[in-house]
Amino acid sequence: MKCTMCGSASGCTGCPIGADFYVAQSLGGLEAGERAVVRHLDARRGADLRKLLALGLMPGVEVEVERRWPALVLRMGYATVALDAELADAVFVARAV
Amino acid sequence: MGASRVPRPARWLLVGAPNVGKSALFGRLTGIYSTVSNYPGTSVEIVRGRATLAGVCADVVDTPGMHTLLAVTEEERVARRALLAEADATVIHIVDAAHLERSLPLTLQLIALGHPLVVACNLMDEARRRGAAPEVALLAERLGVPVVGTVATTGEGVEPLAAAAAAAVSPSDGWGLPEPFAALARGLVERRALPVAAELALAGDEECLQQVRGVAGADATEAAVAERDGRWGSAEGFAVALATARRRMVLALLAGVVAPPERDEGRRRRALDRLLLSPWTGLPLVALVLYFAFYRLVGGFGAGVLVDQIETLFERWIGPSVRQATALVPWAPLRDLIAGPYGLVTLGVRYAVAIVLPIVTTFFLVFALLEDCGYLPRLALLLDRALKRLGLSGRAVIPLVLGFGCGTMATLVTRTLETRRERLIATLLLALAIPCSAQLGVVLGILSVSAAAVTVWALVLVLVFLVVGRLAALALPGRPPSFYMELPPLRWPSLRNVLIKTGTRVRWYFAEILPLFLLASVLLWAGELTGLLTRATGALVPVVRAIGLPPAAASAFLYGFLRRDFGAAGLYDLARHGALDAAGLTTAAVTITLFVPCVAQFLMMRKERGLGVALTVLAVATTIAFAMGGAVGWLIRAVGGWS
């Protein structure tokens, strides 16, 4: 898959045009097996953010979706974490290509 | 003269995330036979013990698990309060050797906190198995803090850890709060706010904000908050930016400390995980686990075989010999107090030792096994969606399952839930629809005469659980809870861990419950002696009649308040003498199960939720118990009963 903005196929981590520019997508929208890098957390979600930080979900972290049902299960490095869809919607990621 | 002054023992605080072996390490440091009772599911209360090894003597404090100092749940707040309050204690931070990048952000926060600090790099065996054991010496050098590799389950590294803790000093501030965050906090720190408190206050922690405002003054605090909002938008923006900066520091720190792992934890383990987590295979497996672990092992072996054996012992030997011995006592009431129908030995001790001990012990053993192998978080994930309908989250699985062992302990464990709303709903359901193991043993004993009776009883309980939970979720205001949980790798349970956990829970149970058993015996004895018991029973008779039970059942309900299982045992006697038919038995079993919790659970509800909530739960449970009991009896008779 190529980036629709710059045509690069190397993905958003280390974006070749150097901009902090990416197609934001919510973590909850990823399919099982997809990998992505967390880019930002929705600060309007207040206290929920602490839960995400407690799980280790913060900008720069790579995640792989293991399953989506009955809750989202993510592999982060060698740890596995689970969170529900509402929390996952507060996490915006750039999909790894 | 020559009397050497005993120095005040040092204090060590154990701090770390859940599932890194904190409690196991606590056991290793203090020995299995420490007089401490460690706390369930997660260590909910602060637990203390005494370590004497490697020539050191220290008071060790185990704190509830926490991921970061920015607390989310009440138990994390409990842990943080302990940490901030004990300014001269040495902190032992237990980190997961296999997941250092997740553990070290808290280490950096602890360095900023400034207490003398040692890092215990635990689970070294898991890291080695993966071919990714960290370079402990290099890590220590980079952090500027002693780091000791440990394996709590085998005891490896525990003595060096104790020696390092005894020699620990406050770390230099090298890895404290990074810039530009430090610049913002500086104004508050100069006005004598603790650096960590300032950081947490700016990150949006209400408790710390109050504290900092008190020390540094409202003006300085407001100025810092305004500056933060100008730069990071909000407390949350600040918290995320700081966490991200710390993560970068951790990654830099770890370069060369951990090699990329040689192998993944294995295809088989991941395949097993898939089976456990997919609802299609996971839910049938839940049913199997519940059936074998609880019904067969706890119900069949604990409540059946073990209870029979110990009861026989009492009936054949202890009962008669106590009666013989007390025959010499000249005053009849005193004789009764020891060996009468409500006697301390014949009722109090016998119930505690012959009925409750075997059932509760097998339950806690099974629970510890499930806990140690990492099954409970997976169960939580599977049931999350269903529990959301009841206003709870998957997290509530742990207190709810524990409730089948002891409702009192489970009520205490509801602290691990995030919102007051969740804690309330869980408390209500535990009091109402979850029978404790002592009660289950007796109720299933009574109902064993008829499979239909057991089925009706179980269906009614499930129905009440679901309907009351749903109604409570609709009626109580507040945000629906969210579910988030780390899934620890599936492990073979360690026998030592399981035995320690079972032992400490059984000990807690008996310290809390045995006095109440004895008190209940004394109350019943005094009630009978003064005639109060007869009068109170008389008052209950109309209610009992109204739901179609014989008047003799009234006394069973009265005992039920002292201990739910006393009540159930009273019905057991009625059934044995043929005073109750199957419909009556089912009515009675349903009523007594839903009926008010035992005195111990009532006291725990009052302690954790306040008197108002405790009384409300009591009233709700009593109403539902009699209404449902009556309805069930009426229905069974209306359809012609069963034979």
C-alpha cells in the first residue's frame, strides 16, 4: 500500500516528507492482524487517558491487533493488553504499511 | 549497662505493577510463616511482614499493584498514599525482566520521588527462556540505582536483594522529571511542594492538586496550571506528553541492556490463548472450568468427602468427649454454652472446622490455581460485554468469583473496581445473588434430594442476578465503566505460590470469621436462655407462613442473619425430619440464599460503602428474598409440584 499523500510505500514511521503528517485512524477501526503506531490520544477523553497510559498506550508505541471480539486484544512488544471499544476509540494510530 | 540497644528496623515498601510477582517476592522476603495475611486477587490492603535474612531485619510493606503513580483505581491510590506518606522508607521497585520497557517509566517516577531505591528485576527465568535476559549491571549503572535480578518463585536473588535494600541510598536526580516539564513544576517545588506531587497535580490528579495547593499556595498553583494549559492544552495533554517523553528516556536507557529476544513465547501458547479468548471456544471452556473446578472439586470433594470425614470425627469423638467432660459442670446453662445445641464447641467450632474449613480451603485452592496460571484476566475479557449490561465491567469478575468463596472478602475486593457505581452494584449482587461456599455446600446438601429442585434454585439465582444487576445499572446514575487489563502470559501455576495464597486467605478468613462463629453461638445461647430467641422467632412465624413454610423454619431464618450457612443448616435438619416437601425446600433454599448476608459481610459493607448503603442492601435483599421465595413456592404448587 502506498501513502496517498506522498506515494511512499515505507509507511508513516519516518515519513519521507518529514512532516508530522499521517492519516489518523482510530485504533478501534483496525482489523485483526493489522499493525499500527499510536500517534495521539484524544485529550477530550479526560480520565480515560490515564487508563490508556496505565496500559502503556501512548504516542510512538507499536501495536498489533490480535483480536477484536469480545474486546480488543493488542500485542505491544511482548506484552498483551485488552481494552474495550470505547477506550480504543480514544486512540489514533497510523497504520503500518 | 551491657544491654545493646535494638535499632529500629528499616522499612521497605514493595512497589510494582500487577502480575510481576510482587506478592511472591513478599513471601520470599518475609517467609511463608510470617504472621501477615496477604490480600486476595490483588493485594488490596497494605500488608506488612518482617524480613530477617542476609543479616538484615526490616519491616516489609506490600502495596497494591500500580502501573504509574497517576492513580486510576482506589487500590492504586492506596498504594500511592503509602508511598508518599512513608518518606524515610526504602522502596523496592519490582519490575518485569521480560517487559522492562513497560516497567521502567514507574522506576523513573520513583527516582524523582527520591526515596532510597532498589530495583528488583523479577521474572528473570521468563526473560532467559526467551533468550532476552537483561544486562542487570549495565541497567544499574545507567539508572544510578542498584538493580538485582530475581526469580521470586525459586528464591533466586532474594538475599542479594535484601542486602542491596539494606544499603540503599536516595538516587541522584539524573532521571527525574525531564525538561520542559521540570521547568513548569519548579515554581511549585521551590514553594516546597514534593516534586512528584507537583508532577501528578499538573497531570490532573485531584488528590495531589489539593495537597500542592495547600503547600505552595493557590496563586502559585493557579499560575502553573494556566501555564500548563497554555502549552499542553490540558492536564491530559500534559500527562500524555510527559508519559511519551519518559518512554523515550526508557528506550534510550535500554539500548544494549536488552537484546531482541531469540524466540517468541511459542506458537502453542498463543494458540491456547486464542482458544481461551474466542467466545466460541472460550465460553464452553468457562463452563468446563466452572464445572470441574468448582462443582466437582469444591462441591464434590470439599463439601462432600472432606466435610463427611471431619463431621464423622466430631460426631464420633469430639462431641461425646466434650459432652462427657462438661457433664461435670454443675450449672446447666454453662454446660449448654459449651456443649448444648448452640454450644461454642458443638455449634461454633464444629461448623467452623467441620463444614466451613474444608469447603473454603478447597475453594481458595482452586481460586489460587486459576489466578496463578493467568486464567482470571481472560475470564474477565470473555465476560466483559455481558457484565457491561449489568453496569459492571470484566474487572468485576474477580470479586464476583471470589464471592462464591467468601462474600465478605469479595466485598473488600470490590475496591479494585474503578467507579463508585460499579462498587455499589457489585456489593449489592454479592450480598444478594452470590452464595458463599459455606452456604453453597449446605444448600446443595439440602437440595440433593431432587435434581429439579437444584435446577429451579440455580435458575432463580441467575435470574435475580441478571434482573437486579440490569435494574441497578439503569437506576444508578453515572458513566458506564470501561474495561482495560493487561493479560499476563499463561503460566504453569507454581505450587509454592498457590499454597502461600491459599494459606494466607484461609488464615484471613479464620481470623475474621471464627470469632463471629463463636459470637453467634453465644448470642443464640443467650437468646435461648432469656427467651428472646423464642419471641423473635414468634415474630417471624407469620412471614414464614406467608411464603408457605412450616413455622419451624422461622428459627432457621433467624440464624441465617448470624451466618447464612447456619440458617441453611437449620433447614437441613427440617428436611431430614421430613417437615419440608420438595416445594418447601426449594422455597426455603431460594429465600435463605437471597436473604441478608451474614453479619461479617454486613459489617464489611458498612466499612467499605457506609451505613446507609449497608442498610439499603439489607432491606432490598430481605424483600427480594421473601418475595422470590414465596413466588417460587406458589408456582411449584400451582403447577402441581413434583414428586
